[in-house]
Amino acid sequence: MPEMHFYIRWPDGRREACYSPSLVVKDFLAPGESYALDDFVEKTRTALNIASERVREKYGFACSSAMAQLARIEAAAKRQAPGGLVTVETFEP
């Protein structure tokens, strides 16, 4: 199963490398685009849940790394000022 990393910049300027066990994130986010904070969280929640389910289908168990990444994104989003934008900087295989 192809995994990927996507690099983001939070509204406070902090950069973060994020992990997905599947390329499905490319269906929800685009490099160079900025997303409203709530929209970004919802898109990554959907993508990482799909990615985790793909792991479950292939290996018989959910992807704990995808769920841990989602938890980090949700926690970081709560520390941001409302109304900010999250920028997707790049994707890497």
C-alpha cells in the first residue's frame, strides 16, 4: 500500500509533516492550496479514516498511525485562532 507524507503550514506559521498510509489524501487536498481550519480538519479526518479502512481491508486491522496523525491534527487545530487558514505545502511519497 503506497504511503505518503503531506506537509502543511498552520495559521500560526508552524510547519508540520503529516503521514497517511494511503494516497487518498490527494483526493481531498492539493499542494499550494489553503483551507479554512475547520474545512482542513474535516477533509483530513475523512481522508485518514478512508486510509485507515483501506489498511483494515488489506491487513485485517485499522491503521493506528493514521488515527494518531488525525489526533495530532485535531489537537493542533484546537490551538489555532478561529478563522485561520491551513496551507498544504507539498506531498511526498
